[in-house]
Amino acid sequence: MSGSEKCIRSCITCRRKDVRPFCPLMSELPVARVEPAIPFGHVGLDFAGPLHVQDEDRDVRKVYICLFTCMVTRAVHIEIVVDLTTTSFLAAFRRFVARRGTQVVTRCLQVCVRSETL
């Protein structure tokens, strides 16, 4: 390495001018995200919560959010469920299908594990 190269590498101004932009490696998007489709034809599914809500009797109880996300338009459909049982999920899923129609693909974004099972 010559003296001029050392000088250029140690010069902060020169190093800032010679910087290349960062180009992150990106994987290909899933086909469901890039092909035209009807809204909520490809759906992502997730749960959120618990949320503490108060009913008319002033009783505080836990509820959860069942979140359906359209993978094409990124639109969101929210259903409230009272617990994390299969029965509650299936009721929320039936309400979703009744309102939005049947979908082609449903992808669960996260596995829900109850703390009692750990």
C-alpha cells in the first residue's frame, strides 16, 4: 500500500465520499403477496392480548384480538375472542368467513402457546 492510499484511507472526508450505499439482501416475496387477487383471498392470522375490558356490570375480564390481515392489500379485519380456546377461534373464523368470504390461503403468523402449558 502506497503512502497516498494510506492517506486517502485515513482521511475522514475521503472515506465519506467513497462510501457505497448499504444494499441489504432481500429474499423473494411469497407469490400470494405479488399476484393480483381478491381482498382477503390470502390471509395472515395472529393473536394479540390479553386486553382488560370492563363490561356493563363493572366486571373486568380478559379478551383477546384475533387479527386477520390481507396479504395482498394489507387490509385488517379484527375479531374479539374471550379466550384462547379452539372453540373461540373457530367462532371468530366463522364470523370472518361469513363477512369476507372464503379465502384461498390462511397463514398463521405465530403459534399461540398458553402459559399453563409451559
